[in-house]
Amino acid sequence: ALETGMRRGELLGLQWKEIRCAADGRAAWIVLRPETTKTDRSRTIPVSDGMAALLTRLRKDPAGNDHAIDAHVFGNAVGERLDSIKTSWTTTCRRAGIVDLHFHDLRREAACRWFEAGVPLHHIRDLLGHADISTTSRYLSVTPTELQRSMKMAEQVRQLRQTK
């Protein structure tokens, strides 16, 4: 979720047939089918280096063979779909000493990281699969560091105008 901004249901429903690879065999795109998204619209998500590495680790079944194309990427060891991750999420958070973190928060964090990296708002909207950019705006929170960076940019523009 942190690498892709995908919803929990989209991740649990993700099958290997939705992973598109580059010529070198490395995962390059996730192409979500309309029936697997909340908005019933297809969506293409580029695969980050971190996500590509994770997909490489998950590609093989316990026998060392590639999973079938209809196997679930984030399913059990043999690619069967998981209905819920609630217990494992709760256990993981408890063991890590994390309080009040919801799975959906990872999606919001992905959006904030993209925004802070300078990704345009309409690109973030499309990556998240939002129909309306106002929904995307509600996901984003600006950090004091970002506000400081914005102020410095404004000062630089003002100084350039004064020198002309």
C-alpha cells in the first residue's frame, strides 16, 4: 500500500495477470481491471523499485515455480486469495509498538510522500484512482518542512523579480 497507494481490497484481489513486465522481465506496471477497483475504472500504476523487488520475492510458489497468472499476488503461499488481513495487521502493529495505525493510513502516507516529492496533484489523483481531485486533496497533509520549502521558493521568485 505504501509503494502503490492501492486500496486493501485492490491489493488482496491483485493477480499475477495484472502485473506487466518490461523487456528484462522486471515488473513495470500494475494494470487494475475495472471490476477490482472501487470506482469500477481500470487504473495503471507504475511499479517502484521497492515494489518490483517485493514482487520478485513473491513470484515463486513453495515448490519454486512461478505462480499461475490467476494466483493472487498477496494471497497465501499457493496464491489463494486472503479474505482478511485484520488479525495479521493488528498483530504486526502490536509487536512493533504502533498504536492507532490503520491500513488505509498507508495509502494516505503514499500520497503525502508523492506530493512532498513534487508529484503533481492530478497525477496523485490518478495513481490513487480518485474520481475527484478534492478527494485527493483531503488525503494530503503538509509538513512544516514542506511549508518552509514553499516559503523559500516564494522568496527566490521574489528576489529574481526584484533583480530584473
